[in-house]
Amino acid sequence: MQYILFFLTLVVLFINNFLEKEKKIIGRTDKADFPLLELKDIDAKMDTGAYTSSIHCVDIREMDQTLQCSFLDATHPEYNGKRFTFKNYDISAVKSNTGKVEVRYAIRTQITLFGQTFPITLTLSPREDMRFPVLIGRKFLSGKFLVDPQLENQSYNQKLE
């Protein structure tokens, strides 16, 4: 009887733990919104090999303890040319996909996926040569999403329904 009670207790704990930490399944690529940056339906690649997340940014300037930049570039259909100013930003060392360490600016903003808005830290990087203007790393994905590389646009498709 004690074994059955012990087993049932373990099952209940397991189910509660699973329900509390249920993660959304996201595909290898998706489209994300960045409400504070006034960007919608931006192509993003989930990269579990990258720790940090980054966004394509041009004309980055640091002046008088503020950071100014524009997101995307004139070749992107969602480019709005608007300059953003950040008073709160960090400078961090990031290892690129080639193994080279680069110093990048990082900002804290918001990302919307599956109708939910989350805080995210993005490093600012010229990604004009990359297919995706946004790279989402495992620091953001961890604890929230499971990546299925066979899927695409799960959040975006849900948004269109």
C-alpha cells in the first residue's frame, strides 16, 4: 500500500511539474513582432547553437551616453527609417559564427510570439549578408520553447488564424 501511495505521489508531482513548465513548440524559423521597436512580422531564425539573440541594425552611434540606431535597412520591406535612442544599453563580447569575438551593443526590448510578449535582450549587429534579420538564441528560448527544426512559422500561422 505504501508503494502505491508513493507511486501516486510521484505521478502527481510529475504532472504538476509538467503543467507548470509546458513549453511551446516553435519551428526553426518564424516571424516575430517587436512592439517597442515598431517592427512587425520580422523573419527570425531560432539558433540553439547561439547563446545570445541579435537583430540587424544599421548606423549605430554612441553619443553622450546614449545609443542611436535604425533597425533593418532600406532593402528590407519593413524598414521604416526611424532612428531609436537608448539610454539603457550594454556592451558585450559575442563570439560570432566564425569563432571571432566581437564587441556589440545590447538592448533590452520586447518580442511577441504566439500572442505573448516577452522581454528579450538583443545584440545589435549588421546582418545584411544574412538571410534572417533576427537570430533568436538559446538564452531567450530556454524554458519557454522547444525547437522543432522541421516546422516553420508556427507563431505567425497562429496569428493569421
